[in-house]
Amino acid sequence: MISQINQLKIGPRLMVSFAAIVWLMLVGNVLLVWQFFLVSQQSDRVSAFARELAAVSLLQTDILSLDARLDLLAKSEDLDALGREARNLRSILSADGESVRDALVHLPSDAPRDIGVLPTVEAVKITLPPQLDAVIALAVAADWDAVRLRLANEKAPLEASTSDLVRNVQRQVSDELAHSVVQHERLKRRILLIVPSTALVMLLASTLLGLAITRSISDPLRLLVQGSTALARGDFDQRIQLFGNDELAHLGSVFNETTTKLRELYRQKQSSEAELRQMLDLTPQYLGVLGADGTPIYANRASLDYLGMGLDEWLQRKQIGEEIHPDDLERVVSGLNRALSTGSTVEIEERVRKGDGSFRWFLSRCNPVRDENGKMTRLYLASTDIHDRKSAEERLQLENVALREEIDRASMFEEIVGTSKPLKAVLSQIAKVAPTDSTVLITGETGTGKEVIARALHKRSRKSGRAFISVNCAAFAPTLISSELFGHEKGAFTGATQRRLGRFELADGGTIFLDEVGELPPDTQVALLRVLQEREFERVGGTQSIRVDVRIIAATNRDLDAAVAGGSFRSDLFYRLQVFPIEIPPLRERRDDIPLLVEYFIDRYARKAGKNIRQVNQETLELLQSYAWPGNIRELQNVIERSVILCETETFSIDESWLPQQPQTFLTAKPKSQVELSRRLEEQEKDMIEEALKASRGRVFGPTGAAAKLGIPRSTLESKIKSLKIDKNRFKTDPEG
Amino acid sequence: MSSARRCSVGDFAVVRHKFAKIGGLWPVLLLSLIFGGCHPTKPEPTTVSYLRLGWAQPDDLPEMETLLRQFTRETGIRVRDLPVPETTFDQLDLSRRLLKQADGGPDVLAVDVIWPGVLESDLVDLRHDMADEIQSLEPQLLRSYESDGKLLAIPYTVQVGVLQYRTDLLREYGYQHPPKTWDELENMAARIQAGERTKGNKDFWGYVWQGAAAEALTCNAIEWQAAAGGGRIIESNRTISVNNPAAIRSWQRAKHWIGWISPPSVLAYQELDSLNIFDKGGAAFGRIWGGASITRMGLFRQMHWRNSLAQSITGYTTIPGGSTGGAGTLGGSGLAVSQHSPHRRESIELGRFLIRTQIHSNQVEESAVVDRPGFRSADSASEASRTSKTSVRARLAIRPSGETGPQYEQVARAYIDAVHSVLTGEKVAPEAAAALEKELVRITGFPIGPPLKGD
């Protein structure tokens, strides 16, 4: 039975146990009901016997009392009364007999019966009537003696018989009562036994069954959970032994088969993984795997070597991020979040700290892996060291800035064009000084091409392969020029959100061209002096000295001697700069070069504008040669560019009105003295600038700006506005006047 | 590394096994407690019911009770004795009713010697079961209880009609012997009656007998007929002989007694009434049943057992005769076992016990009869008793119950009615005899014939 139950599945097993408990409860209750039934039956028995006793006693009493009455009547010899009483006795006897019979019928079927009762009643019923008949017959015969004697003698057996009957029934009733009392006591004890024992057995059975069922389910479940947990941990050698034929046993065998297969697969996977790891460790790329929550899972050898830690140490990291450069962290985090949210591959450039504390740039490709439900499970990271490239790019970017400016200017003076004598003298100086690393100070009027000369020096120097950085010192606010030149640390000043390399650092190994050097504020002059003396400087806000190998070429159109004399320029700096001075002659002093320059610019701008200009109008050439060109070559260039744009034919010509007449005056009016000349030139210059500013409503740069109108670089104009003390704002507020 | 884990539903099995031990036993334990005590554990001893004659003879009750208690002691079988009515017809009626009942009928019953034929289908053949006891019994008695070759009852008591008389009065009135003939009885009765009445005993009668319309009348009348040579109603050759002059004369003689030597109320007398009158000293002679031994060599003995005034002055003698001598009616009863008894073995056990006790009692009495005080006080009568052994045997008036079998009851009732009608003067004797003869022919289908000499 038990073994059969063992073979049951869990559901039927629960059902069987439940049925067993219900069965026990039923048994207990049936027993109780049975006991109560017995009690009731016992009462019924006693009642039935009591009824029998009552009936029998009544029979006896009636017989005896009527018999006594008959005696009395016999004595009084009243025949009629005797006859009535005899009839009365007969009917009473019949009724009493029926009562007894009825009481007997209602005795419980299993009750012990006095087998003498019915026969006795029958005997009495049969005997008494003939006896009464005999008495009446004697009385009719008036033999009252015989009547009395008969009555007297009849009574004895009748009494004996009915007494016997009553006695027997009484005995039976008392036996039954005694038995009933015993039974009641027994039943009471039994009920008192059944109630607690039923409850106890129910409790015990329920508990035992409950425990047994719980154990039969929970133990295998526990083992399955343990096994599964171990399996989840990767212990594929787990085996569970469950006996029986239920679902759990089946689950156990499935579990074992699964673990066996998993073990096999795991070994294969381990083997593949080992190979893969070996391969990954050998790759120069930095590879890592993160969990969905960012916890480290795997990193290849290259990565670990870079980070300077073992795999275990790395795995103990709760999250990566400590190695990422703080400046990049926000970007990296947002990139990762983007990768996680979109599920798409994201590439992030980031700096990662090396084991030794230094940072290197990496291009990290983050590839999220999702399961079939779309849930992110892994994040694969593949990082490539792009530090060199990044550094180069960074430098390149800065260099590009410089180059772009340079190109702008190069577009003007990319080539020194001319064969005039004064130019040849300059070119000779260039040729001599270029191969040296000597500091060169280039002076000359605005637009004479000081930067072209500087470029030419760089191109012919040993540093020609490195950067040429050009800085217009007048273009920067005095507060920013130091930062521009020397760079700054993060947070060095308001707005310094990142560390920035200065122009000197960018020019390291190359040449730096400091245009309008005369505009440098005093503190920057000191710093520049230090660079010139010691070849080192500190970033703004920084403490670390940075050494650079830079050739310095400075230029100015100001009279530095006057500035030194006036105290606005440091003399020691001036002398440091003026190691090799080169003065560039103004265009008016090299009129011979104008035709070449015209041809050169026409070719340049015609090509740019897509026009075909084959020749130059002679008048135009003459006009150009006769003009004084206060703006020097830059002015010439602008006039030609404008003309080329407007030129509709293959013959180049200019509108005379484009060239102011003042130069003629300027050329013809002779200055009284050198000082007078300078003053007049300044006045003239101031007037022209103010005129241009007025036209441009105070705007300096841009296509409609005063610089464009005057045909001079913005920097030059700014410098002149400053030096001539022109209030440019005046033209902004009053555009009409 | 391998860590095999074991668990088995066997754990469940073990617990369940424990439970099965407890839970499985519990209902059995409880049930045994509950049902074990529902009924008395001690089995009830078998109770055998015994329908015995003698209910109307209360003096016999204590003796019988003692006997039955002895039986219970010896065998463990209880006996519940059932009372029987006074008259044999009523006894027959009760016996028949109880035997027909499916439940509660008697196991052992006393059957009047005249009824075995009537109750044949309800009784067990005891020939084999009581073979030992039968050896000791009088064969003539045994035959009275046979029917169709079956022995339906074992003789238990033997009664013979006898005459009781007042020894003191006989002596007083100068009679040395009790009457031998009805004529003598009539003379003696009339003389003593007159003498006693003269003394002032106005209600004194010469002879009391059983004149009520009951079987006792059959016994009285057949004794009259036997004395007159009037046959025994239906003879042993199954002829109806009742309508004969001798019988008619005997009835007429009896009719003559009424109002002369017997009270008019004698027509309502049964055994009890005649005894009552005799015992109170109201009569000189009375007809009564005398007991006899059932044993082969049993002596006639008187069994007047009543502790009354009359006992010391009562003598017993045979029923007076006539020209052919007197005869006493054979009465008594045998023990039978009901065919329907659920306790046949116990019933036979009781029967054997009673018979053995009776045989032993008879034998003791036979050897001690001479020492009985009752007999000593009536020497002549005792003498007569002692010497009447052969005559009693020879002069038994046997009712035709054997010949008529199941019809005996009807035969007897017809006979009683006829005789009683003659005694009451309702009919004259020849008329009554003729009518009776006719009725008996109708009842039995037997032919008519003369009384046989030897019966």
C-alpha cells in the first residue's frame, strides 16, 4: 500500500493523504454518532422493558384485584354482580394481555426476552375464561361453597403464575437497568476516550501526513534548489538522487541529464574560451566585458597590463570608471547610457589612466548585447590606443587654427614677388639669417608683407618641417594674450574650463611669429622675455615650467625705439628681439615690382573667379605705378581682386576713382622735415581711418568693415586705431555724423 | 567535487509507515473498545422453556422448582417453566397455539396421554434419543404415546381414576371396606349423607365427581361404562360402540345420583371443585386421580399430596365396578420435545433428566410405600392398594385417543356434550347415545359395533 502510494505523483499523493485524514475523521465521527446511537438505544431498551413491566404489573394487579372482588361477591352470593365482574375481568384481561403483547412487540429485537411472558399471558387468557365460566356455573347452581372454594384455590396458581411473570420481568428490567447503567458508564467513558483520541489521532495523522508530504516535496525541492544554485555557480558536477516516480524524481533525473550535458558543453566552452582568451590576450586591442549593471566580467591581458592589475583585482571592482579621466567621465557615461538605452554600438574617445597614473587616449567601441527579450546582458568594450593619433590631432587642430590664419595671410603674400633692389636686399638678409635660430625682428609699414617674410624665414630654416605659429598680439585683449601664448591650466581663470596648450607649446620644435609685438602688455613682455632668455615658461595658472624649442620671429609697424623711449615697451625685450632686424621697404619704394605683382594677383584672382584675363590695360598699369600705395601690397591686392571680380573682358583695367587722389598730393607735397612727415602721415592716416570707420559705422572687420574699406588687415587697423587714439565707438553711436 | 545529494520519497514512506502503525491500529483499537462492550461478554446460558402440566396443582410448584434448579446446576441449562390451563382441552389449545408460534413456543412440553395423536406433526420422535430411559419404562404406557410408529412422548406421570373416601365416616357408619360396586357406593353414600345431614351438616353429600362439560366427564363416564360393560366409546377395532344399552344404563345411573347423593352443582364440577368439597368435609366419596409409577414394576400408589384436614381421614380405592368389575381411567402425561425447538439438544437433556428423576423417585417410593403415614391410617384401603396392582393393570379404562388420533378432541367433545346433556336432563340417554353414535360416525368414519369384551 505504502509502496504503491510512493509511486504516486504529488497530486494523487496529496489526494490520498487528504482522503486518509477525511477517512479518519469520518471514522471518529461515525464512532461518536454510534456511541450516541447506543446511548439512545439503551434508553429505548430500558423504556421498552419498563413498558413491559408496567403492562405485566397491570395484568397482575387487575387479575388479583378483580379476583379479590370476585371473592367478595362470592361471599355475598350475588350472582348478577358476579356475572358482571366476571365479564369485566374477561375484557380487562383481554386488554391487559394485548398491552403486554404490545410491550413485547416493542422490545428491541436484540433484547433478551423472557420466553415465559407470552406463553404465560396466553395461558392466563386461555385459563381464566373457562375458570370464570366454571365459577359462574357453580354460582348458577347456587353452590356458593364450591364457588368460594374454587375462587380461593384458583387464586393461588394464578397469583403464582402472574407473580412469577412479574418477578421475571422485574428481574429482566432490573438486569436491563443494571446493564444500562453499566452501558451508560461504558459509553460515557468511551465518548470521553473517543473525543480526545479522535482529536489526537486527527492531529497526529494530519501532522504526520503534513510533515511527510511536506518533506516528500520540500526535501527534493531543496536538493533541486541546492543543485540549481550550485549549477548556477558553475558546479556542473552536481548530481541529485531522487527516488520514486513523482514529478520531482522526474525533475531530478532531468536535472542530472541537464547537468551532464551542461558539463560537457561547459568543458567545450572552457576549452574554446581558453583558446579565445589566449587569442584575445595576444591581441593588441584592449578588450573588456561588462555586465548589464556595469560590473566587470572580463578583460584581456593587454587591458590588464595597461591598467596594471590582475584579472581578480579588476573583477573585484564594482564598476569601472575609476580609470577614466575625470574630464571624459561625463561623456563616457552619457555614451554608455546611450549605448544601453538604444542598444546600438557607440564609439567613445576617452582617456584612460595607465597603471603608472598617466593617461592615454583610447577609442572605445561599446557594443551592448541583448537577450531574446531585449534585455541588456553584456557590454563588450573594445578599445584602441589612439593617444598618438589624438595628440597629433590635438596639435594638428591647433596648428590648423594657426594655419588657417596663416593661409588667409598666405593668400596675400604666399610668395615674395619682385625684383627690385630694396626687395633683393631684404631677400639677401633672409637668406643669411633663415638657417640660424636667431630671433628676427621684422619692421615695415602695414601691408608690406612682414608675415610673408617671416614665413620665408621659417621655410628656409631647419625647423621648416615643424609648425609655423603666427600670433597677432594686437588681436587679443591684454588679459587673454598670455593665455593665448603660454596656455592655461584648467580653472586658471573664469572660462578656463579645460587645460589649453599655448601657442608656444604648439610651436614647439617650430617657429612662432609674433606680429604686432609692440602691442604686448607689460606682463606678457616679461614672460616673453623669459622665453627668449631661458626657453621655458609656465602655463597661466600652472606651476610647472615647460621647456620649448621655438624660433621667435617678431614683427611690428610701430616705432619700437619710440615705444622704448616712451616706456611702453621693455628695452631688454626690445634688444632681445632685435637680434637680427629686417626692414621691409614700402611698395612706393619698389615701384618696379608693381607690374609683376599686378600680373601675379590678376592670375591668382582670375583663376579663383574663373575668369580669363589675358592682358593688362597699359593705362591701368601706369595708374597703378603712379599711385603711392599707402596700404602697400595689401592695398594693391585688394584693388586687383575687386577689379578682377568686376572685370568683364579679357583685358584687365581698373576704375581710376578707386584710387584716391590724395596719394598724388601726398607724393607731390614735400614734407618740411622728417618729423613733419611723420606727423602729416599720422594725420593723414587718422583721417582716412576715421573716414572709413564713419562709413562702416564704427565696424572694424567684416566685408563692410573699415579694414576692408581701407584694404588693410583687421589687426593692422586695430593697431592703428589704438596708436592713433581713435575712438571707434564714436562712429557707432553717431552713424550720420 | 562530485556531491551527490540523496533524497527519497522513502522518507515519506517511513513516516507513513509509522502513521500506518498508529493510524491503522487506532480504528481497530477504538472499534474493539466500542463494539467489544456493547453486549454482555458472557454468553447467555441456554434457556429451555417447559410447558408443564400441574399448573392447577400449586402444591407441586415448589417441588418442581427445586427439580429444575437442580437441572440447571447440573447442566447449566436454564429452564423457564410455563403454566398450563386447568383443563386438558385448554392445555391442548395452549400447546397448539404455542407450538404454532414461530418464536417463544415451548421446547419441552408435557402432553396429556390423549393428545400425542393430535400434536403429532409438532413433536420429535424420541425413540432413539431416550433409548436408555425407555428400557426402564412400562411398555403399555409407552404405547399410549406412539403414533405412526413414532414415540412422540415419554411417559412421565401416570394417573388412574380412583375413589377417595372418608375413612372416619365409613368407620363411623359401620363399613369395614370401601365400596366395590356402584350399588354399594350409592347405599353407603346415601346413608352417610343422611346421617351427616341429620347431624346438622346440611350441605353434606354422599359422592362428588366431575360433572362439568370437560374431559374429566369423559373419564368419569367411561369408568361408569366400563363398570356396566358399555365399552369405551370406540373400540380397539375402530368401531363405534357407544350406543349400547349398558352405556346408556350407566349414564342413567349417574343422572340418578344428581340431587340424590351428588349435589346438583356437580354438573359444574371439575377436579378442583370436587376436591374442594371433599377436602372441606362436604362429601363422603369423591372421584379423584391417583398417581402411578411409570416404571415397569411400579406399584399403584396414592398421591394425595394435599396438606388438608382430609388427608388424615382419606382413603383411596379403585373406582367401583359393576357386573364386569370396575375400571379406572388411565390419565397422565408424557414429556415431548417440540419439533420447532431451537434447543433440541438441551430439550432432550431436560427430558432425560426429568424422566430419570421420575424413575428414581418412583423406585424410591415403591420401596417405601408401606411406610407412608397416609396408608397406615387407612389400613384397609392401603391393603386394597397394595393388592390391586394386577387389578389396576387389568382394569384401566383407556380412552380411544389412540384409535381416533387427531380426531380424538372432536370425539371427546361430542361424547362430553352427549353425556352432559343426559346428566342435565336435556336429553334422555338413548336419544343422546344415538345422536352421539351418528356424530362419531361422521367424525371418524368408523363403523358401528358392539363393545368388545377385552377392552
